[in-house]
Amino acid sequence: MSQVKGYVITNLRQQILLDLTFLFQACTGIDNIAEAITLLELNNWDLVAAINGVIPQENGILQSEGSQTGPFGDNSQAASTAPTAPPSRAASSSPPSSSSSSSAFCPVLPSRQIVERQPRMLNFHVEYRTRSVEVVLEDASTVGDIKQILETELQVPVSKMQLKGWKSGDVSDSTVLRSLHLPKNNSLYVLTPDIAPSATTSQSSVQQESLNQNYLLIISHREAQREYSLNFPATRTIQEVKRNISDLTNIPVRHQQWDGWPASASDDSMTLASSGISFPCHHLSVCRRSSPATALEPTEECTDVHMVSDSEGDDFEDASEFGVDESEIFGMGSSSCRKSPMMPENSENEGDALLHFTAEFSSRYGDCHPVFFIGSLEAASQEAFYGKARDRKLLAIYLHNDDSVLSNVFCSQMMCAESIVSYLSQNFITWAWDVTKEANKARLLTMCTRHFGSVVAQTIRTYKTDQFPLLLIVMGKRTSNEVLNVIQGNTTVDELMMRLMGAMEIFTAQQQEDIRDEDEREAREMVKREQDEAYRLSLEADRKKREAQEREEAEQVRQERIRKEQEEEREAIRLSLEQALPPEPNEEEGEPVSKLRIRTPSGEFLERRFLGSCKLQVLFDFVASKGYPSDEFKLLTTFPRRNITQLDPAWTLLEAKLFPQETLFLEAKE
């Protein structure tokens, strides 16, 4: 029996030291648990001395037990409803080091200092070719942190990535975002000059196409002689498939024995697309792994869906070695059956954990319950606080604890009351979490510290198990989020409704002010947009007028150039024809000579002698060399009127009866 007591005391001491570490982290803002434990060990687990070593005492971080300052600060409304933080339990159980270890003081950070420690979240919309990525980071992060996230999303190495769009010019990877004084929403773009666009685009398109596929898994349950045909997206992991099968077959993941997975599927964190299974259909089989029965494994009379970790199983086996019945430790008989947990422990995805929570809540208390937001706490905050002022809502965070005797009564009578369900659905975004398991509670405290500050996390930590469940009412403000109220499990439907309505009144007043500010801002922006549009239209009209004038001038220049080219071409042809003409014959020569007199449209006369044997083509070339080409002018006789240009150019002047002399005239063709 003394061994059992020593085992229980050891576990209690470890729990106290763990709580002391969490309290030290909340007070000092140190996120690294290993660093927090080291500082506490250096001070021999003296909480006050460790805090004074990190934060100087003159900053006023110590507060007496009798102080009236609540966990939310002097002016917080929640201070009237939240209990005053009790003295540190670790102060009485830690090894004695000095007189300060037994002090009745509880370290609490002043609200002003804690607000200064709250991180500011920045939103970045990053464009890369045809893709866009949304990145949300604290202002304490660096530019290199953004590139690391983009490397995972875009599959582009950081060394080949150039991040552009900073208002202050180019920055280095080590630049802290806070030093750039950025607004909440920012737009950036990625340049990759060393990467060919075609290769990256084709690789990205192939990867995207493979991730959009769906796999049909035909899974045979050998023990139950049943077969399940399940569709899974390619992005689903092997671990998630095994968890779904655990819900269908009541076989915990650690007891599942599979056949049919390829050799490449060695890691449960792999996605189906990268596991190497057959597409579009793959056959698998599962059964329960044969192992010696233990007191904690499910029996045929009572199916236990609750999955415990290996460390928990080791603790229970150690307890059995000391001769202690597990039923005495957990306060239940050997024939009793534990309920399935509201939320699996160490869930990788918050959305999957909330889906499990909603399903288990419905199975316990019925379908009439608040609509729980499926997603992370950050996504729920975005949905509630960061839309248009008219669409914003309060955020209700429900914290469940199965170890509290008030949980069943609060859920069945308060959370499932039609009036409460209706009021929450209309005015709140309701998000839930299960803090029964320490791992889930620690994860919640981390999320609360990140989004609401360490004061809220410290307040949640001060509540004892029998004070759960809790309902936190959170309102979004311009600079930070404020917890309006903390409602404990020992309340009534009427009191719960009154406190919800009271929080709603505060929120409505703030919302109306935000709506007025938003309307005024939108009106100013509308006037500015109209002015910008009028200015743009004016510039557009001027641009079109200028372009039309430029086109007209360009057309005139083009026509003038064409005219000159044509004139130059005609002059070149005329000169070539003039040079090709045979010499004018003399009348003294023995051959017959024809003397022709040609009247031009301007009234001038062209005279020349030609041999009688000369072709008509020579006459036509002579006329063209004087600037009257045959394709534009026709050559006519006076009487009888004949069109010489219609005759065969190979005829001679004698054959054309233009001998010994003739008077012709030129006429422009129509």
C-alpha cells in the first residue's frame, strides 16, 4: 500500500510541477517549455524568484492574495465574474529554497504589460504567376519566415525566391516585420528569375491534378465479414483513413492490423496520392491485432472507442504491478464502461477534432445543440471579428471537461435548451474544445495565448475541474480582442440567457459605432472613387483624342510617303523608257520616216520622227517617257477617230497607217 501511495504522490507532484511551469510561462510570456523548466530549476522551483529573475520587480509584477484586481485587469468586466487567482500550489510543494517560496503572493502581469506582449497578426496576399497564397503571421516574425511558408506552398526554393512589393523597398530575410510598420493587410508578389516558367508550371499542374483525384478504397473487415467502399480525396493521409476505420469497426488505430498497403506506404503521415496505392480503386483488409487482453482494452460486453496513448498504458501497467486495481484509481467498477472522449487526444487537425466533438456531442445530448464552428480558433476569430461591421458577431468559446460533474447537466439542460441554441445561432459564432486531456488543454492554452494574450490563458488555467464547463464570450475590438464574460457550469438557463443578452448589449453598442465609422469611411472612399473615375475618364478622353490626332498625322505622313514612292517609281520607269528609245532618224536617210505630232491634255504638242518600220510599242514608250503611260492615257487619231492604244503593239507605223505624218492627241482613261 505504501508503494501505491508513493506512486500517486509522484504523479501528483509531477502534475503540480507541470501546472507551475504553465503558470510561469503565462506570467513571463516564454513560449519554450524547456527554457521555462530550466529557469525554474535554476531557482529551485521558486516561482516568485524565477519571475523576478526574468521581469524586474520594480515593474510591479507581484500582487498580494487579498488584492481585488481580477485576472483580466482593473477595468475588465470579466473581473467581476472570474474568481481571483489562488495562491500558487507549487509554492507549498516545491523544495524549500528560501522564505519567498512560502509567500502568499500570486504573480500576475499587469494588463498594460500583457497588452504590449500580445502579438499583432498580419495578413499577406502573395501572388506568384497564376497562383495566390494567403499567409498570416505575427509581426514578430521575419521576412524569411514568409519565404519558408511560401517554399512549402509554391515548391520554390528560398534561394531562388525574390519577394517584392514592400513599401519600404527591398528588405532582407532577417528583417522583422514589426520594424517595417506594415498595415494589417498587405499584397506581395514572388519573382523567380532563375526558374523557367514552363518547367515550374507543368510540375505544379501535374501535382495539382494528382491532388484533385479521389480514391475508392474497398476495405474488408475480416472479423465482422463486412466490406466498406469509401471515397477519399488524394490529400487525405493514411492516419486519417485508419481513424475513420476505427470509427466504423471500433478497432483503435494501435490495434489495427492491415493487409494491402504497398511497401512505399511506410509512414502514416503520407497522403494517399504519395502512398503508391492503385488508382482509382484499391483493395485493403483490416482486423484486430491479436494481443494479450488487458484491463483497459475493450471487451465483447463493452466496446471502448477511447484510444489511450502508449504512455498512459505504461502508467496503468505500472499501477497493476503495485497491486492496485485500476477501478479504484479511476473511481469506477470493473464492469463499467468509459464513454468515448469528446475529442481525440493529440489530434493533428483542429477541424477533424471539432468534427469528432460535434458528432460525440450529438450522440450524447441529441441533435438540438449550438452549431459548433468547424475549424481552428484563428478561423473562428476571423469569421466573427474581421468581416463587415454589420456582419460581425460575438465569439462564444465552449470548454468541455468530462471529469466535471457539472458537464452533463450544463450540456443537456443549458447548451441544448432551444432558447439558448436559437440565441447563440443568431448572434454568436460558437467554437468548442475539450480540455479533459492535458495535451488538449495545453494546446488550448497555447492557442488562447496566441490570439487573446496570456491573461486569458492564465484565467482558464486557474479554474478547477469542478468549475467546468466554461463559456467564454469574446468581442473583437480594433486593437485587440476582449473577453466580456466567463460563464461557469454552475448556472441556470435564465442566468445564462441574461448574461448572454448583457454581452450582446455591450457588443451592439460597439457594433453601432463601428458601423457608423465604416459607413463614413465607405462614403469617403466612394467620393474618392467617383473623383478618381471622373479623372480617369477625362484622361481617357484626352488620350483617345491625342491618339486620333496622332493616327491622322501618321496617315498623312504615310500617304505622302506612298505618293513620293509612286512618283519616284514613275520617274524611274520614265527615265528607263527614255533611255531605251531608238535614236530619232534623219529625213535624209533612205528609209521611210513618219513624222508624228501629239497633242497633250494640257494643250502642248510633242513632235518626233520615227522610222516607218518602227513598232507601235516604241511610240507608246515615247509617250510614256513624257509622263503619259498607256495604262492611264489613250492615244487617238483625229479623223477618222481611232484608239491607237488598242492596236497590237507589234504593228509597225506603216501597218497602223501612221505614215508619212499624223496628228494624234492624248486623252485620260476613265
